[in-house]
Amino acid sequence: MKIRAQFLAKDGKKQFVVLSYEEFVALQRRLADAEDLLELRKAKKREGKKKSIPLAEVKKKLEGR
């Protein structure tokens, strides 16, 4: 992803960034994906070596209800 940001300076220091709306939305999506990935990794770590249940098996169990 290429970002074409414009930097605005105040007192000679970069203070703000201007992005196109499309770039802003793309960055928001990537950030949300990264946050989801971190949460997934935390959840997997909490679960440790607990046995998982395949999706097909869960669907079968739910159909029987």
C-alpha cells in the first residue's frame, strides 16, 4: 500500500498529516485487521493446547437441535 501523505509543520516540526479519504479508510481497515489478529493471538495463547472442534462437527451438532 502506497500512502501519499502530506505533512504539515508547526514551528519547524511535523505536526499533522493530510491523507486522501480513500487512504484514510484503507489505513483504518488495515489497523482493524491488525487489532483483530492481535486479539486472535491472545485468545489462542489463553486457550493453550485445548482441543478445538472442527466447524463441520459444530454444524452437525447444531443441526440436531
